[in-house]
Amino acid sequence: MEYKDYYKILGVERSASADDIKAAYRKLARQNHPDINKEKGAEARFKEIAEAYEVLKDPEKRAAYDQVGQGFRPGQEFRPPPGWDSGFEFSGGDPGEGQDFSDFFESLFGRARQGRARRAGSAEFRARGQDHHAKIFIDLPDSYQGATRIITLRGAELDENGQVRMRERQVSVSIPKGVQPGQMIRLSGQGSPGIGGAAAGDLYLEVEFNPNSAYRVEGKDVYLDLPVAPWEAALGGKVKSPTPSGVVDLTIPANSGQGRKLRLKGRGIPAREPGDLYVVLQIALPPGNTPEAQRIYREMEQKLAFNPRQSLGV
Amino acid sequence: MAETKHEILTGWVVDEFTEVTIDDLTRFCSVRREKIVELVSEGIIEPVNRAERDWRFPSRSLSRAGRAVRLESDLEINLHAVAVILDLLDQIDRLRRQGPGREA
């Protein structure tokens, strides 16, 4: 496991005061919070920042971290010395069960969690298991046809001795037809097991779509940019168009302009009330690199009174 | 639970026709009931009916409440500031959808 330099992650000196640490965390948290910053990598950065703050904001954990981490550099192979934590009792600041911190963190501070779980398990007490959350990435055709995906879930579970352990499990999940980006699939009883015979929690899968080079999805409507020749747009007629549910013949109205939207009703995502598919015409220009093409362009120049910059007044 | 490699789990889609209860929200967000009541009084989520005893919420309240609770604790800010952030994020979403080349 790699040593993590929590001071470096927060961008503060090892001698930083509690106020400096708080200020540095708050600024970085605002900038990188995955609910605010949709950039790739923000979530991973935020996790590191939150983990660093979890340790450095707590005087007991910070002292323990300072003592054990002396002389290590970030990324260096790390192994806590045997019995290193015997002098420490972590009283507060126990991260929630849902928090997913690094192995490095778990090796140093995981003990506090186990103690709590044991206490909870030994008492005569019933509690419904926690809900779990995960993201699942699917492709647009999966939403049109339905699909099955194998996903790996990582979560804390109680073992037979009442100890909390992180474990991975694989499950197959059926992706229902008609699911939209941002929607959730709810799987009853697939969250944490309940305590004292109470029901298990649920698992919520938040659905995201992998980017698709041809289509973009907004809610349950789907957009496609369809290249057409200038004469197809001008004269109208039938052209072939791909759609997520197969190729269709599309009638282009005569005198269509660049960017004209043609709506194919009900051919968006097949939800309970299906979305629409919008085909957006993109006029493609034939290259003028042959004498014949140049002759035709010249003829158009001479015979069509066309000024594309009329609206700009020149 | 045992390995479920061969079993196919089937859930249901939480779509715009689904309503959720206050219990669904407390479990989804891992918070106590009072926190959900706070979110309602701050106008962050809105029940579809008035009687608090059997409040029901539109399904999008799940992710909105989850976001609100995360922002409150992760950014160490109050729910009033959270509400402002959520409204601004909604506005960014709307503007992005109406952005160049995407107008209706």
C-alpha cells in the first residue's frame, strides 16, 4: 500500500494550524465536489481531499498520522509498524459506514469503525440495513432494447464475528428498457443486511450513459446530426437515416435549411411515455476540387442571387 | 449474502411516475427524519401533498435530497447556502441544454 501525504493533498505545511487546514479543505472541497464539478477526475480528487481532512482535522488522528508517517514520501510503499496504534484511542470523528476511504486510511484508522460495529452488533437492537448507491454506465442501445450488466459492488459488510470488512461482490443486473440518464434503478433488499433480523437496505443504481459519437440524449429525447447534400436539403426527398432502433427512410422537406430539426415522434427512449428522436440536418458541402465541381459552383454563383451575409448588412 | 454471479437481479426504474415516502428519503440519504423535514422547510424538496404524516415526494427528490445532504456535510455549509447552490446548478443545466446548436 502506498503512503499518502495528507498535507500535500490539502496543500498545507506540516506545521499548519487547524484553521489553515479547515480553510484549505473548504476551498478544495468547493472546487472538486462531484455534485458541483462534473469534470472527470473531480470525484477521485474529492475523495482524497475528504480523506486527508478526515485525518488532519482530528487532533488525535493527526498526531497518530504524524508519528507513524515520519520519513515517508508520497507513493512510497507503506506498512504500519507492528502495534503502532497501541497508544491511541480514537474517540470521535468516526467516518460513516458509507465512506469509502483508501487502504492506507483503513490500515491506520479502520480499527475505530470495527469497534463501533461490534458494539452495535452485540446490543439487543434492530435496525434496517443501509441503502447502497452505485453508478452504472450503459450504452444508448441498452436503453432501447434492455440489457444485462455484471457489476462489481464494493461495500462494508459484517462478517460472522461482527467485524466490518470491505468486500467485493459481483451481481448481474437487468437494465430495464426505457431507462434514462440520471434515473435510478432500485433493487430491493440488495443494500446492507439489517441488524437483529430487520430487513436489508436497498441498492440504488444511478444510470449514466457512455458518450456516443452519433447521438446525444437529453432526458428521454435523443438528437442525431444527419449530414445531407445541399441538393437533398434544397430539393427534398428521401434519405436513409440511422436511428438507435434501426435504419429508417426519412423524408426531407424541400427547401430545408441548415440545422432544421425533423422530429420522429416516439423514436426517442422507449419510456412509459416514449421520447422523440430529433434529426438535425447538417448540410455537407461537396468539395470544389475538380474542374466539374468548380464549373457547377461557378454556375450557381452566376445564376443564383445569393448573399449569405445579407443579415450582416454587407 | 452468497455469491450471486448467476442470478440476475431485476429492479425497477425510479421514473417520473414514481413517488417516494419520507422513509425512502431518510434511508436513501442515511439521515434522520428531522433532516428531511428541514430540507422541506428550506424548500429544497417539496412534497406533493400537505399532511406531514404521509408525505409523498416526486422521485427526483431522492437525488436532490442526497445531493443536499452531501453538500451540507462535505462543504460544511448551512442548508440555506445548499439551496442556493442547487438552484444555480439547475440553472447551469438548463443553460447547457439550451447552449449553441441545441436550441429548439
